[in-house]
Amino acid sequence: MRTALKENYFKQIWKGISTTLIGMSVTIGHLFKPSVTLQYPHERWPMPEGARLRIQMDFDECTGCGACARACPVDAIIIEVLKAQAGVDLGETSNGTKKRLHVLKFDVDNAKCIYCGLCIPPCPTGAIHFDLDYEAMKLTRKELIYHFSIMTSDEVETLREADREAKAKAAAAKAQAAAEKAKAAESAPKKPNQSDSSS
Amino acid sequence: MEKENLTMREMDIPLGPDRSKLLGSRAAEVDIIEGDHMILNMGPQHPSTHGVLRFELLTDGEVVVKITPHIGYLHRCFEKIAESIPYNQVIPYTDRLDYLASMNNNLGFALAVEKIMGIEVNERVQTIRVIMAELNRIASHLVSFGTYALDTGAFTPFLYAFRERERIVDLFEDVCGARLLYNYIWIGGLSHDLPPGWVEKCRDFCDYFLPNIDEYNNLYSFNQIFIDRSADIGVMTAKQAIAYGATGPNVRGSGLAWDLRKTEPYSGYENYDFDVCIGTGEKGTVGDCWDRYMVRIREMEQSTRIIRQALDRLPEGDVKEAIPKNFRKIPEGEVYMRTEAPRGELGYYVVSDGKQIPYRVKCRSNCFTSLSAIPEIGVGAMIADIVSILGSIDIVLGEVDR
Ligand code: SF4
Ligand code: SF4
């Protein structure tokens, strides 16, 4: 069935041996060439500029706009923000964008992240970027969630409390305004009458 | 030894029950004795299955009588996921289809969406895309060469193949920062421009790579032991290849010059000068494992030719100028875009209903269709030949299962 087997038996053996020897000569030639491998833990190759290895961010630069989280296809970035109260100045980022939001939480789940790099271009301040460290293994998945927010839980609680108070105040003020308005509305019908009668 | 150089039209492919006529004559050679058969499971963890694929082999001694492939172990719902995220976020998922040829997968999807949105990209983008697609084709064929050698019992070629692939991957890393899943070709452009000095590096690579192909041939392609293991085995005639929808090196190995880069040029492929390599039956029959293998080796040479031409003509331009700011206003419509990935025709059928996310995405997988031919061409072969046939078909399970 196989054409190869129909040929001369000894010719076959010779062909097998000779072609193998040609292959071996290629391999032996490499004994005298420099090696192409690196002994990894002792030697390392340099990482190129734009290597996509691990998400890092400058928390001071972040305005909390959430553009990166919206661009992420796997929702690896979780951001929680709180609007700053009137009169509170949060400063500016290095490129002059004014910060208006407290970033309470900025978590990047490196176990979820697929290192696609889609979150980098939308960032208006360049806060989020990749770093060149590739030895980021951890023992548990929990440790792979990077918490970038520098706020302590106490601070977060205080801010939330203040926000709640402010909201309550605003709500109260609103209610008061509404009540006044209702009062005004109550007294209002009389006014046209008065004006009617007067005219 | 009969050559079949037919075009698609000249060939009449019987449909329905008539297909059984196509069943290889080798099936008849097997003397089936009822009750003497044994079922053998190959996979899902078999080293030759290139991933997780299970074959249920009905064997009669050493001869395989029936093959049933079981797939789906790597199913990840690509199509459904694509229907739930904006167009540009689908690109990283396409990386993960055929993970050995991510650039080509990116390219197909980007071209499909560009067709819907009516985006025209400039010359520079097109040229860089061609360079990347061809580099990735070489890288993918190198893996195929290396693993096929592993399957057929030789370890060394694998190391040689990966030595060269490493340099290609380094080139990719310089450009986009990733080594396997690039997310480089975006809808309307590219994620990064070429870094300074990259063109020279790429030229160096071409100069370095071409002589190595001879090395592979000396090392392995013309090794008599390898020829005995691949020639005249797993013969897929041109008719069978078309009937099963096999594309890429598999159909070209059967002697049919079908290459989408020539027949339906995209991304400016019509401007390049290259040959379509086809199987010639040098060592056995047209369409055997050796032919399919050799088509890949020869294609690497042609790809290098294309890369050199592209590097010579690389025009200036902004690679990001046509990238849409957002994906809110997509025209309604549907489009099927097919490209020549290293493993064959990779098609994306995208339906848009005007919303931010695709209404439907269908991916026409090339490995899946090629794999479907194995139950036919493998019947009558020895068990060890199945390994050889599978390696020559060159599937990536990530693409079969999607
Ligand atoms: S790199 Fe991709 S997956 Fe990772 S956080 Fe950024 S957008 Fe999300
Ligand atoms: S896009 Fe940039 S500024 Fe906006 S939330 Fe993300 S890191 Fe912060």
C-alpha cells in the first residue's frame, strides 16, 4: 500500500540512516554556536517600554471619572466615588484637571484582568498604566485584588457620614422650601383675587 | 498518483446521502469483523491532541474503523459574550479564539466592523496590518511545524521552531506590549504605532529567518523516517476538502490553489507579489499529511516575501486617525468578512441593529471544519497514524470550541 515500502529494502535503510545523519549534523552544528536560552531566575531579559504586565495607578492623579472602568471588557476595575461638598477643594492633577470626586474605592482585580490595555487610553490624566513588574504571583486570589485607594475605612466612614448629613440637610432644606412654596401657593390664590379686585 | 487541480466550479460536490460515495476507498480495505472491535479513548488529555479533544476510536486491532471526535471542552461562549459588550471590547476576546494567531483574528473582526461602519483606513495601517498578519502566520506555522514533529516522534525541531518564534514574539512585544494576546489591530486603526527602530529589527528577522527554513528541511522535512510516517497517510482529496469546507493549508495541501489573499484580497493584499503554495504529492499522494506539512513550510517563505515588500513600501501616516471616538452610532446592517488566517478561512458574521453592542456575532471557525474531515480521512489508518493526521490538520482547540 505504501509506495515507500515497495522500494528496495536496503535502499530504504540507507535513506533512513543518511537523512537522519543530515539532521544530526544540523543539531551538532549548534553545539558550536552561542546558546539562545537564558537561565531565568539568574538572568533576565529587559522588558520593552510598553509591556503590558500589571495594572498600576497613581492615586493622586485620579479624578474618579470612571472612564477606565467603563472601557474594561471584564469589569476588573471597581470604583466608588462620592461628590465633594461645596467649598471643599480636592486639588488638581498634574495636568490641571480639577478633582471633584472623592475616590472611596479603586480596586483592580488582577485575577480578572486580561491585560488588554483598553483602560489606558480613555484616562484623561494618565493615572492608570502598566508597570514592568512581571513577578506578581500571590498565594490566594484575594491578594490579587489591588486596593489603590489610600483612604482608610475611618475616613471613608466620616466622608459618608458627612455626605449623609449634608444630604439630610439638603433634603430638609428642600422640604422646607417645598413647604414654603406650598404655603405661598396657598396664599397665592388670594393674590390674584386681590389684584383682580384692585384692578 | 493523480493530480487534481480543479477550481471550485469545475467540481460537483454531491450533497446528502451521496456523500457516502466520497468515503475513502480505504474504508473498504478494512475488513470489518463484527464483535472483534474495541473502543479506545484518545484524549482529552492526550499529548497529541493540542488541547482538550477526545477521540472515540473504534479499532480493529491496530486499524481504526470509526472515529468520533468529541469537542466542547474549551467552550467559552465567544459569540454570546460578543453580543453583550461594545464592538471595540470584542477584540480582546477574538484574541482568544486561535491563540496562536491573535493578530489574524483581530484583523478579521476589525475589518468586519469597519465594513459595517464604512471606515476607510489609510495605507500605513493597511501595510502594518499585513506585516503583523504575516509575522503571526509564520509564528503559527512554526508552532504547527514544531508540534507536528513532536507528534511524529521528534523532539528537537520543536526547540528550533520556538527559537524563531521567540524572535517574532519579541517583535510583537515591542509593538504592542503583549506576547500572546495582542489586542493590537483595532477597529479603524492600530493600538500603537511602530516604535523607532522596529522596521530594521523586522528586516533583520527576515534575513535571519529565511536560511533557517533550509535547516528545518534538512533536519526534518526530508528525513526518511518522517516521510514514512506522513506520506500516503490521511489522504484528503480536493473533493473531500471542499465537501468538508476545509480551508487554508489543508485545502491547499490537496492541490487546490485556494487562498483568500489572492481570490478575495483584503487589506491591500492585491498589491503584494507572492505565490500560493499547493501540495504536489512529491513523496506520496496529493493531499497526504506530508503535503499539508510542506505547504506550511513553503508558506513561511512566502510570508517572509510579503513582509519584505511591505517593509519596503511602508508609508507615513497616523495609525489612529480613523478610530471612532465611541461606538454609539453604528449603522444597521449585516456583514460577513472572511480572511485567510494561518489555519484557513476565518469568517466573522456581524449583525448590527444600530445599538452600541452587536446584535449577533458568528465566527466561522477554520479548525472546526478541518477537524470534521478527520472521521473520514482517518478511517483505515493505524492508531499511530491518527496522531500524525491530527498533527497535519493542525487544529487549535481554542478555535474549535470557541
Ligand atoms: S487591562 Fe483590560 S482587563 Fe485589565 S483592567 Fe484594563 S481594561 Fe480591564
Ligand atoms: S480613567 Fe483615569 S482618572 Fe478616570 S477613574 Fe480611571 S484612573 Fe481615575
